[in-house]
Amino acid sequence: MNRYLTQHVGFILLGLSTLLVVVPILVVVGAIVVWGAGAISWEFLTAMPRGGMKAGGIFPAIVGTLLLTLGTAVAAIPVGIGGAIYLAEYARDTWLTRAIRLAIVNLAGIPSVVYGLFGLGLFVLFLGLGTSILAGSLTLAIMTLPIIISTAEESLRAVPTEFRTVSASLGGTRWQGIRNIVLPQATPGIITGVILGLLRAAGETAPILFTVAAFFLPRLPRSPLEQTMALPYHLYVISTQVPGMPLEIKYGTALVLLVLVLSMNVVATVIRSYFRRRRQW
């Protein structure tokens, strides 16, 4: 009897813990939707800002966020997955590889403002890229690499060893086994890590504050070496630096950023589910 009572109490506590996590998130999302829906219109999504950003739209910020996310993906995904393949499939268990894994874990916990200062010193000043899309994308790529590498490595290690053994027994090289068997089976987990990293990059403010973001730029960038507006920094600016900004514009911008991030998540979930159905274990 005491065993069932303990189990029942445990279920209740777990349910309450879930509510404590879910309810505040639903309240925040609901408030953003209610207060920001009034600002959403075709002009708001496609027009340039004007009137000190109190009128017009946020089109340059939307495009800038997409460009930065795309640049981050191009720079981070090949390096991150390549590093994960090396650590999971080729590297021996030595003090050096253990130190590298420890460094990756520690880098994942560094505050984003530190990455912003690093990008400012390396890309903006030392390499002379200036405050540009390229400098911001490289900074965000470095910030997302620990997430991509760690999740991709765990996904590769989760693939059963028998897959590799069968490939080798059929005369395939190690790389052929990794490319044709291991990587397709680990794809769902790799996609999860990639999307987690890109979602963090899309919503960060501090790194782009130092490396790319423009306070007010009512036009689209013409090259990767130019500045651009971005939704996270634009939201920060209109919420703290522009007096008299209408409340619905603030929440409308937050709603667009939220929808953009959730859309990326939904697309990733669909792709991940497709590859998971094809997995053979």
C-alpha cells in the first residue's frame, strides 16, 4: 500500500513540476500573441522602418536575421559535423581527446557576450572584417559549434557497433561505412543538434551587438561585408533605446521573432521524423 501511495505522490509531484515549467511559458507566449497580433500586417512584415522606427515595418531586421542564420549554418555545420565524426570514429581515447571534449562542454556554457567580445577582437579588428554580416556569422558559428559537435558525436556513438562491423566485413573502408551507414542512421540526432545551435544563434543579441547589428538601417545589405539589422537587436533597441515606442510594435516584433524560431523548429522536427522513420534500429 505504501508503495502505491509513494508512486501516486511521485506522479503528482512530477505533474506539478511540469505545470511549473509549462504554465509560465504559455503565459509569456500568450501575452506576446495577444499584445503583438495587432501590429502584424503586410506592411509591418515587408516595409522599411521609418519615423524613428515608430512606423513602417521590420523587413530589414527579418532579412538580416535570416542572413545571419544562413551564414552561421554554412560556417558551423561542416566544421561541427566533421569534428564530431573525427572524435566519434577516428580519435583514440587519449588525454588530448578527453581534454578536447572537456573544452567543448565548457565552451557550450560560456555567456554569449564573451563570444561577442571574442568576435569583436578577432574578426572585426584583427582580421579587418569590420562590423559585417560575415563577422557576425563567424562569431555565431563559433558560439554554436560546441552544441553541434557534442550532440552530433553522441548521435554517432549511439549507432550500434554492429553496423560498422558488417560494413567492414563486406570489404568497405572505414569512411565508406561512416558515410553510407553510420551517418544516415545518426542523422536525426545530428539534425537536432544543428537546429538547437541555429535557434540559439537566431535569438542571440550580445554577439551581433559587437559584430554586425546596425541601430537603424532602412535598406537591405548589399554584400556580406556590410552591417544589417537583426530581430533580436532591433527588439532590444525599440524596447530600451527609443522613447515613446508603441507597445504593439514591441510585442509585434517579439511575435515575429517567436514565429520565425518556431517555424525553424517545426521544419527541423519534420525532417528529423522523416529520417527517424528510415532508421533501421
